Amino acid sequence: MGLLFRGTAAAIAFSVATWPTVVHAEAPAGQRSADQWGVVHNDRRDSYDAVTVTPGGAVWVAGRRHSDRGSTAFLLKGGRSTFKRVTGPGFQVKRLTSASDTRVWAFGASRYARWDGKRWQVRPWSHGRIDRAYSIGKNQWVIENSSTFSPAGSTGWKAKSTLRRLVGSTWRKVPTPIVVKGLDGAWAAGSARGKAALAKWTGTAWRAVAIPAVPAAHPGQISELTDIAIDGETGRVMAVGWVAWPCGGAKPSFCGETFLLSGYAGNWNFEAHGELGIQPRAQAEPDNRGGAWIVYDAKGGGSGFLHIGVDSVEPGTFPVPPNQRTSVRDLAIQLESRSIWAVGAAPAGRDGLIWAYGR
């Protein structure tokens, strides 16, 4: 199942970690227990691209309705198992984030908007493609033009991204010591010079945080962290990433595996999962009970997860109705609760699903 290794910046020890596969049973829409993922909304005409949950528990979902004449963008708002269409900002929403019930942000390709509790305030977006959006405390952050590693890509691949912060009414580019791919709390995950890396926000600037190097078992090895989750009570850091190396003949291609990083500054644990291969889009969210959810694209379609607990990591898959191949496209947690939501669609669109855990 891979290598489990623990260490500080000075030393690393190795051992082997294995466990049985855990697959959560499929639950019909609206029916599930509180300790498993369940489908709470399903419409095969739609696809769902983004989700945010306000501190008050309002769930906002950005979607598209598909027909023979094209697709129409819309927003859903709900909670528990009831979702209704609500007035949108007038453009296709790619990303959502929220700071309160009356501060919801929506980002599109050329516009963005803020919901003030009564109406959308729409403004032009003149920067790059937004890949992630965050409301963290008083700060609004976006990650734009983020490069995604492909196992079949060129050996010249380079990690790229731009981090912006809203200051007044201006989205300012913020210097970072690493290429940022994910944020949570005051922490950032990504890479520096081809190696997985972390950074921390001081309130005025980002500073690199030392972590052990991923052991280089293959020539040409590179690595990156794709997302990060912070437990709000203990400050435990949990991140997901990949390590890759050139392999297989004259055509450039890569072999590799997924790994998890967890712990605290100066005391880090790494756990490798060779069976997952390289997961360049894996997403992480805290579970608000000391652990985190890691979501990734499963082999053969759909999405799988790793649940990082206090003492173990358990794998599983998201339930889907018969004859659907829906994959998770976004994940969001309600602050200070165990309620977490996921939305998705089939690779070609449609088959829209909304999942929930711990409502």
C-alpha cells in the first residue's frame, strides 16, 4: 500500500503500512446515516461545478442545465435535502466561496460578484483563470493560472500559479516563496524547485516552512502538494500531494504515487499510496474532528476518498446511483461543524450529484 515514514527536517524512518479497503455502501438520494456519505440531490440533466457552505449552514451550488441547444448556468441554494434555484450573478460561475450568510463570492471567466444578502454586486475580472477561491477570516484569496501535472506530459513541466488577495477593491498579486496550489487557514501547499513545499502567512507576508524532503528513490523525481487542510482546534496540518518520476520508453511519461503529509511544524509524517498513482487534482478539507477528507479521481470513473483520522487513514468511494459515472468536482465544509458537502458531474457533463456527510 506504500511507505509510511515519519521525521523532522533532520531524519526520516521507514515502515510499511497496509489496511483493508473500506467502501461505503450506496445510499439512495436523501437516505443515509450520519456517519457516511450519501446522495442528497440528483438531476441527470445538470452538472455541478462548485460549492460553498456558509457558517450558518446555507449551501450554495453552481451548476449548468444541459440540453440539445446548449447549457444554461444557474445557482442552487439549500441544505439538508432541499435545493432550489436562486437568482445568480448573470454569468457562469466557476468558483464559490463564502465568509458569512451575507458574504458569498462567485467567480466566472471575466466577471466576479459578491452577494450582500439582497443582491449580487458584479464587477469585471481582468486577471487570469481562477482555479481556487477562499474566504479565510477577513482575507479573500484566489489562486489563478495554476498548472496541472499530467503523468503523460513533457519532462519539461513546470509548476505555476499566481496568488491574489483582495485589498480594498483591488486584487493584488502576493509574492510567495512556493508555487501555491492550495490554502487553508494561514497555510499554503505547493512546491518549490520541483519539490513539495509548505508556506505560512504571517499576516503581512508568506514564509516558507521547512518539511522533510520526499525520499528520492528514482532519478528525475519531482513532487508537489496539491491541497491542504488545517484542524481548527489542534492546528494539525494535513496535505495531499504526488511524487513522480520518468519511466517507460522513448515517449515521455511518468510513474508515481500519491502521498499524505500530516503533523506539526518540526514533526511531520508522510504516508505514500502507490495504488492511487499520481492524483494532480486531489482536494483536501478538514473534518472538524482532528482529521481531514482527501478526494481524488478513482480508477474506472467516479471519485474516491481517504479519510485521515487521528490514528489511521481509511479509504472509500462516493456512492452513485446505478448507471452514473459522476465524479466530485468540488468539496466544502461548514465551519465549526462536521457537515461537509461535495458536488460533481460526469466527465462530459450532466449526471449532477450533491453529496453530504454529517448533516
